Amino acid sequence: MMKQVEVLADKNALIQRSLELVVEKLQAAVAERGIFTIALSGGSTPRPLYEALAQQDLPWDKVHIFWGDERYVPLSHPDSNEGMARAAWLDRVPIPAANIHPMPTNEPDPAIAAQKHEQELQQFFHIPSGVFPAMDMVLLGMGDDGHTASLFPHTQALEVADRLITVGNKDGQPRITFTAPLINHARCVLFIVAGASKQPALTAVFAPEGDAAIYPSRLIQPQGELWWLLDQAAAQNLPS
Ligand code: 6PG
């Protein structure tokens, strides 16, 4: 694993740097393999990145969009990660509809939705069950509690080692989420973390020892590249 930590002056610089990195990885993947697969994070931090990507002239027909997690709400709901990414980016670029692979949230049982999405990934990547595909990039945020995707502290989702997709749980609310092993099989994992509120969890996640059940972002140790792009506010107490 290659781990790279960059501290940027402020959130704008952080977003600009993350744009550069995403574009660089996209162009390299398309040049090498004719395709770029990326799993998006939700929450508020990545929105300006998505808005910036919408201004880029890129080979959108070769880009396939997934999500690392999704709230269990319809697309029209204000909390929908898919809805946010479509409004900020995907509805503004000529990306074929078939290249967008949202997590289903319309099954009465979220476990069925997770199973269906796992099958969709297996078909897309032409892999049997038990094999983990290598996404070109997984974009991640980190909550103030150290969660990432919808891998929340002390939840059963943290233990899932044999599936691609599972059901997350945030305060009793179901989520659909990539599992830690699926994230860890990515060629490149990019965390984008901004704001002073992230600082205590970041210190715990970066500490040499710690409990991943309490700080799930510690689970993310990809075999490929691991990038942490932080702003000064979030990184203020990290050992330099
Ligand atoms: C989600 C995200 C989640 C997010 C963190 C950070 O569905 O909410 O995928 O993991 O990345 O909660 O959120 P902010 O960027 O809003 O701080």
C-alpha cells in the first residue's frame, strides 16, 4: 500500500487538489484500460468537487459511476447521495445513463437491495461470488465519529468480510454500503476530509494503535494507493 497524506491550506485548495487527482487517475485509467470506475462518497464535503468535475471536458462515455454508500431513501429525497451527485455533476455532463450504477433503495428489505447491488457489480465486473473487483477509485469522506462510507462504529457491517455490499446502520437508519474488503481492493482510495470537527477522529484514525470498531476509517488499508487530502483545520493536531 502506498499512503500519501497532503494538507491543503483550506477547503477550496483541498477541492482543487482532489479535482486534479481524480482527473489524473481518470485519464490514466482510460489510457491504460479504456475505462474508469469510480465509487462516490456522499455527505457535504464532495459536492464542490462534483460541481468542478461537471466543468471538465473528459471522456464521459468511458466513466462508470458507483456509490460507496447510500442512504435508504428514494432518489428524490434530500438525503440521497445519488440525488446530490446527479444535481451537482452527472446531470450536467454527457455521461450515458447506462454508465451510472446507483445503489437500489426501493426494496422493502435493505438486505435484498444489498444483494441485488452485489449481483450488479458481479455482472459488471464479470466476477463470481467470493471475488472482489478492483474499482479504479473509491472516494471517501470521514464522519466526526471516524466512520466512512456507511461503516459506522460498533455496527455489524464492520465485520462483513465475504461480501461486496452490505447493510449499514446509522442510529437505526438503514444504509447500503461497500464493505471494507471491497474498498480495500480498490486501485486507489481517496479520502477528502475538511473542517476542525474531523480533527479528533483523524488523530485516532492516524494513531499507530487503535480500535477500528470505534474508528472504522482505520479499516481502510487498501492494497493500492491510499490518499488522504486534508485541510489545515482538520489536520491541525496530526503529528507532522
Ligand atoms: C454519507 C457519506 C459519509 C460521509 C461522511 C462525511 O453517506 O454520509 O458517504 O461517509 O462521507 O459522513 O460527511 P461530510 O462530508 O458531510 O462531513
